[in-house]
Amino acid sequence: MNKKELKQENIRLGTHGEDYGSWMSNPVFYIIGGITALAVVLAVLSFSVFHIMALGVLFSVVAAALVALLVWITWIRCQYAFGGGGIMEQVHRVVLSHLDYDGDGKILEVGCGSGALAIRAALTWPKAKVIGVDYWGAVYNYSKTLCEKNAASEGVASRCVFRHGDANHLDFPDESFDAVISNYVYHNVMGADMQKLLLESLRVLKKGGVFALNDDMKPKMYGDMDAFAQKLREMGYQDVQLIDTAEEAFGSHRRAAMMMLGSSRLLVGRK
């Protein structure tokens, strides 16, 4: 284990009452829970009121399947949670451990969510200023206020700035940052060309700057990422690699797939 990896292991977020949320959002539970309750009610009505046995059996099977789904996503939520399975934190460690960064200058996180990765970056590199941007849609209970509160609680508020932003069109000039990071963000941008999103993030990276961009890079959504990595090399980017974070962060592809992130890959390199 090198010095940077050891430092990552020693950083423990969420020990002062911070709220970093979970990748499995509350609305998912509300929707599935509501449909489950409806299926149960319809099953009861089919048996006891309408006396339609086949319909009752059908709704009972649907309800049972939905209960199983709720159990599954509850397990996933516990695995992701800070203070639970800790998978979110482990992924963040892996992402930053592959960033070949000297700690000087400015880091941009594209899609900062609750601020956890940006804050970890600030704790890892005490001289760096970290800017986190996010659209902060309604799916997650994340916000600029939450990020700022978490950063203050972790003692890095003076070096962390959070702004509303759109990954499609980052509101920064070309070559503004010394490092760019992102984690499981791009696949949430509906209707976007994933490779164009990656290029937009790299646009704001200084010449000589480094990047570590992690996502669930399903071929249907991302296309041929090996070809994209080669394209970056031909454009002059150096040390470009695709790292299997499904294996490295989750322990196995099977476990990553059970948590809906089986195609996790990390794109790293230097501009």
C-alpha cells in the first residue's frame, strides 16, 4: 500500500454527524412501496370482494415479487451507506487513489451530490481548492446547502465551493482546473452522449492536469470505451487507462452487478 492509499484508508467521513445520503434514493422506495401496497390491496379485494381467484393469485405473485425487490434495494442501500457497508466510501478511495495529482491548484468534481468525494479530496490534498458542481435534481435529497454543511463539519469549508451546474455545459473557461474527478454521474444525464460529456469535463482541465472519471460504463450507453481511450491518446492525452472499478472497489463483478453497478470503469490520465 503506497502513502496515498494509506492516507485514503485513514480518512473517515461522516464521523461528526454529517449527512452524505445514499446512492439508493428515497423516491425509489416510495414508488416501489406504493405499488406494493396497491398490489396487496388488489389481491385482498380479488379474493374477498370480487371472488376472482385467478386475479387474486396474480396480484399476490406481483406483491411477493415487489416485496422481494424492496428487500433487495434495502440491502443495497445499507451496503452503500456511510456507517453501513461503506461501499460509497470505498469507491471514493479507489477513485482518488488513481488520481496522479500533486495537490496544488484547483480540483473540479462534476456531479458532487452530497459533497462526499469533494470533501475527501480536500482532506487528501490540504493545499488544494475543490469546486463541486451539481444539478441537484429532485431524485436525491442533495443540495448546495447540504454540501456546505458537510464541508464545514469536516473542517474544509474554506477550501470547498459548491455551485449549481450542468455536466453538458460546464460554466468554466477552457483549462481552468488542475484535476477533474467524477463518480457515477454521467449515466444519470438523460439523453446525453456519454463520450461528449467526458470530453466536456476534460475541456476545463489544464494542459498537464489529471483526471479520474468513474461511472457505470455500459456499452449500450457509452459505446466502445477502449476506442475512446485510444482516441484520447491520439489527441495527446498521456497515461490514459481504463480501470475495472467493479473488481477493485466492489471486490467482484458479481457483487457490483448485485448493486446495479456491474459495468463500473474508471477513466484516468493526464491532458
